[in-house]
Amino acid sequence: MTRIEARGTQLEHLHAPELAPGVHVERRSLLWLPLAIAGGRVLAGAPLAAQDAMAERAAAGAFTPLSLDELGVRWQALARELVELPAAHDESYAAQLAGLIARLPLAALPPLEKPRSAAGIAGGPVWFLQPCVMIAFRMDPGAALRLHNHPPQIVLTLCAEGEAAYRHFEIEGEAPPCTEIDGAFHARETRAGFLAAGRTTSLTRLRDGIHGFAAGKRGARLVDFTVATTADIETFSYIDLAPEPVDPERRVYEALWTGKA
């Protein structure tokens, strides 16, 4: 297969810099709580007034806002436990982290200082908390962060301001190593959607490991909450995607690794 020059998706129209999507620098799982409280009234036999008070305290503890430092303590504890576990536990981690992030006021996010800028995108790491890294991106209206894969990582992306479209892909069948520039493979689109302020999307070691973003008319500020399970930074590459799928029903596209540039 020859190198794909056409880029038929909004995400491929603009070339963003290699900022940190490969981390070279290297919501709601509590929905059971109200049901458990209601069930407890039937089973526990405690006075209803006391149960109401307990329910209030439990709800306050589970849903009150977190400071950045409080989030950091809980995120770091989750991540340190995760890196010792197999990838089957990634979904539980991602769900718990999404719940914590939902409690962090957007104004509490750390600012992006001394960013690297190109092609309408400014970005860089804003917080290191081993093994966690927080990376922020400011995207001009219409700017695109091209499709790219990740080393073995779990990444949750939060839209802090503005709006952005996103797409996720997974490798279909076999693929050459991403270090092989122009290495052809098939990629299946697994998810696509739209982020507004406060909304998130994620990828894990087992799913949706290729993603990209395109800012809307108001631009966007995106924040990646990343934990890496390897120090290998070579397993990162941008991706060229054919403009039309080879299998429209299953949304499978022909794709090429293009390296870090």
C-alpha cells in the first residue's frame, strides 16, 4: 500500500505538533448508593430520622467537591494500585477516576504555563504525580489534534472549556509495529462523539487506543489524565486514515503509521 495523502476526516485536516499525546515527558460508579440507602431502611430497622441523617452524611461524602490536592491523593492511590494489575482492571480504574474528576471544579485545574505551540494548539504537562501525568491543550477554533495511538496507558480526557469532537479507533486484525513508518493496517472506528465542558472520554490498554480531537467554533481546552504502565515511549505514532472506509458497515478504514511528526 502506498502512503495515504488524502485525509478525509476533520481530524486529519490540520497538523498538530507532537506535544505529549504519547506522554514522552512522561461516572458514575456510585449510582448504587441511593438504592443501597433505600434498601437499608427496610433491612436495618433503625429509626427513619437516623437513617436520613446517615444518608445525608454518606451523600455529602460521596458527592461534595474535591480540591485539586484531594483529587491528587485519590488519583495517585488508584493509579499506583492499577499499575500492578493486569489490563482487565482498567475499566474499573477509568470509571472511578471519572467519578473523582466530576467532583473537581473546572476552575481548580492547574494552568497551562510555558506551552509548546503550533498549528493552533498549545500544550504541555501541567502536573506530575508519579505515576500520574496531567497534560493540557488549548485548541483554537477548528484546530485538530491528529489521530494517534498511545503506549500502554489509560487516558481520560476532560473538556475544561469550549467544545471538541472526538473519534476513537482500534486496530482491526494484525498491524506492523508503529515504528514502521508507512506500515499499513486496518483500524475500526469504535466511538465518536462530542465533548462540552465537564464531559470526558477515555481509552485503556484494551480498547479505543487510537484517538483524535477537533475543536469546535469556540475552541477547546482539553486535559488528559494519564497513567502509563510502561516506560516505553517508542510505541507512539500519528496515523493517516483513508477518507472512505473499506468496510462501511463495520466502519473499518485503511490506515498508515506516520511516526512522531
